[in-house]
Amino acid sequence: MLSSLYARAAIVAVAACASLSGVVRAEFSAAGAPISAGALDRAVLTASRAIATSGPGVERAFVPDDPYYFPGNPAGSPGQWHLNNTFNPINDINVTPAWSRGLTGAGVVIGIVDDSLETAHPDLAPNYSAVNSFNFGSYTGAGAPNDPNPYRSNDQHGVSVAGLVAARGGNTIGVTGVAPHASLAGLRVDFQTQTSAMFANAITYRPGFIHIKNHSYGEPDPFYAYPLEHAAVETSAADGTINVFAAGNYRYTKGQDSGKSNLINGSGAIVVSATAFNGVVSSYSNFGANVFVTAPSNGNTYGIVTTDRTGVAGYGGFADQSYTNGFGGTSAATPIVSGALALAKQANPNLDTRFAKHLLARTSRVVDANDMSIEGDGNGVTAGSAWRTNGAGLKFNQNYGFGMVDVDALTQAATQYTGVTAAISAAGGFDFTAALPDGSGLYLPFVVSNFDTPVEDVIFTMHFSHQRRGDLAAIIVSPSGTASRLFSEVVHPTLGDNVSVTNYSWDFLSNAFWGEDPNGEWRVYLFDTYVGTTVATGTWQGLDIVMNFGELIPIPEPGSLLLLTSGALLLLCRRRAV
């Protein structure tokens, strides 16, 4: 059971605030008195990357003629309501205006990292790219190395995912994808025999050729680390590939906070939650400070219409066994965002992960405007309190990230900027030991100064020991006064996270401060939220911080001078389909 953390009494400061340039490392004794403090040296490295000067052109207007796109076919079907919701227009992705401008994803390749891609499916075959496909599954026997087709009897998930991204539209059959003329690369993994290397290799496969990769899978348990895949995502993003990940389907379990998933807690991942037909977060969808955007999926009556594995081995629901109306989960929401980004990539070939995030933060639209849920980071009482407006004027909600993806607004914005300023990162930390009794709270203030570029995301590495890990929760307060939960408690006698940990460390990423001025006093609060019949205490043992900075570069007005400069860069050195 979650509770609001914003009205806590008797919160003790770990140490007095140090006013130093940049993010600093300070060391504290057990009593909390500072031993030493020094300013962090900011190393400046020159970074350059070739900017594409040409890319896929814009086609003539696309108008779908695919029968299952339309409501009432078959009788009672809402059609592909996630694309064009005639019942509740505020809850579709507003893609039709982008289609009318000729944006279809032509020239963009999307990799489907999943259990299969049926290459002969009538609505997938026209967009299938064999040269960019590979089978990373660990079985022996069937198929050539680049054959991503279903191998096991239950290999069906990736077929439906692929259709949402880029089923061939305008071919008078079946359905259309968000990006109906994009190319599909099947990057098959085997969930039954999975290894970290299998996923890491798929994540880093063919950079520069595969522009976007879709990952509709996740880890059900909290604090399960995938260091190899996590590093692969960051490498892939640095190489220019956009990786889109499902937030997970584990709400009301101990894995409900997506910030406790190591795989999606890095800057290289775009994390997607699910919103149901009625415009409210789907009952299963994870929440967290690392969620970036939401997209439609099943829940509240209707599922998602997409391609299905042909024959009887698919999800079913239609008489036509090549399609289904029963797909859903964050597995469905994620490829919808991948398809949207394919249209944005066509509109501006410079699009990479950071550029995409800046655009999504500014163009996604608020849904469920009255959300007050504690899961969304509301107070549970005041309508709309889960939508927190940060110091940059951006609205953020841990159920929805920055809101519902709006393809029209996204693709228009993509043409207004050349990209993002060169990456700047700064890091530092604090070593200390502070007791955290049952039901208590601590806070650590620190000061950031002399940065002239807005914040992107912030990663806080918490170091702690505790007899019941699920009792812990944290809040960050920025200099702008934005208060945002970093991670939530999971307290329950049998269903909670009751693991005892010693000298434990975890990275938590927050998007809530995107665009803010970083300079001033920050506060990090750590709470033990539960007082039970069995005492479970802990110790806060330190904090490391990585702040990433950047901003959009507008296309210059005609006749103006565009000055390009290199930026500062500080380099620091069991899942399931959802």
C-alpha cells in the first residue's frame, strides 16, 4: 500500500548543505559531521558526430484502406482505435494529420527484439528487411541465422508487436501500423533459453542501419540487475539507435515501480506505460520516475487490433486468424511509440534518443487530467495533483510520463530543430553513514552551481542497508521547488519486498526535472515508511549523482548565422514479454 510522503515530520538532515561549484563529493562520519569536501573537477572532452544531411523523403498523403482499421469490421469492433479513436478522440495518438503530410516511416528501419517475426505474414512481408534481421535465439536447428520466424509453439508475441509498428498500410487487407511504410527487422530472442548475451547482442546489432529498436519485455521482480544489457542500451544510444522499452505489467505487485528495473533505468531507454480505452492508466501498467511517455493499450473494454501469428497458434479473437483484437499490455503501447518515432525520424533524420526525448517531453499531451493517484505521485486527495508542473513548465506524472504521445505534434516539432546540444554530464557523490529507524526520514542537501544548460535526466545511486528493503521510499526536491518521488515503498506481509540487504546500491533515474535550471539547492529525502510489529531498521550509506544536461537547437531563421560548437562532456566511467 502506497502512502503520500509529502507531509512527514521529524525528518533529520544528514549534513549541512555545502555551497560548492558543480556537483560535489563530500565524506561524512557516522555522526554526520563533514570530514572533507572538494569541488568536482569538470573534465571537458570534445565530442563530434556526423549529422545526416539527407534522409528519406516525404511521400504523398497516406490514407488507410485496411479493413480492420475501421470501426464495425467485424461487427462490434472499435477498429484500430489507438490510431483513430472515433469514440474518445483524446485517447488516440493523433497520427492521421502526420499521415496526411506524407509521413509513413519510409526509409526508417525498426528492429523488433522479441520472440519472433513472421516473415511471410501478408501484412508484414512487404516491409520485412531480411538483411537487417537475425536470430539470436539459443536453439539449434531450424532456420538460417537471419531467420526470425516463430520456432516454438508459443512464439507469437513479436508478430503482434511488429504489426503495431509497421504492418503494411494501404494494401486493402488487414491492418496498418503507425509507420505503414517503414522496414521491419526481426531480432529474435528466445525467452525460454534467454541469456544476457542474447539480449545485449540484439540491442547493439547493426547500429546505423537499424534506427529504432522495440523492446516489449520486462522483469517482474524489483532490483534484478542486468548489467550487460544495461550497458548495451547505453552503447546503442551513443551509436544513434533509439531504444523503446515497455514499463512493465506488474502494478499491485512488488515489481510495480519501473524505477526498480535496472534495464530501463539508464538515459538510453525511452520507457512507455499503457493507457486504456477510457483514457486512464491501464490497471496493470507500471509507474515510476523513469516513465517517459504513454500510449494506448488494452483495458476498460477494448483490446488492441493488430497482426497475429497465422493459423491457430496466435492470440485469436478474429475469424481471420492472421489478426487479433486481443493484444495488449505495455507490450502494445511500446511499439505504438516506436512507430511514432519512425515518423519523426523520417521528418528529421537527425533524430536520436536525446532528441526524441526532448521532443516527446514538449509535445506529449496530458491525459487523465484529474489524476490524484499516489501511484502517479499525487496526494490521493486533490484532483490533478499527480500532474506536477516542473520549473521548466513541463507536466510530469509517474503513471504517464510527459503524457500521451501525439504524433502530429511530435513530427511537426521534429522539423523545427536541428538536434540537441552536445551531451554534458556531471557527477559527484557523498559518503556517510546515517541510521534510519522504523518510520523515520533523512534528507541530504547539496548545491549545484555554474551550469548554464538545463537538466535532462538525473540518476541517483542510493547506497543503503536495510532489514526490509520494501519499506524504503525517496523524494527529490529540485532548486525550482519541484518535488518528485524517486522510488516507492512496497509494504505487505507476504506480497511486499521483504528482502534484507546489506551494503546495497541501486541506480534510480528521474525524468521529472527535465528542462529545469540545475543551479541551487537540491534535497534528497530517504524514508523508512513502515512501523511494524517486527522492527526493520536500516542505514543510509551514501549517494552518487549523475546529472545530464542539454537543450534543443532551433533551426535558424533564414539569413541568420548558425554557430556550431562542441560541448562539454564528462564521461564516467529474468525477464518476460509484457
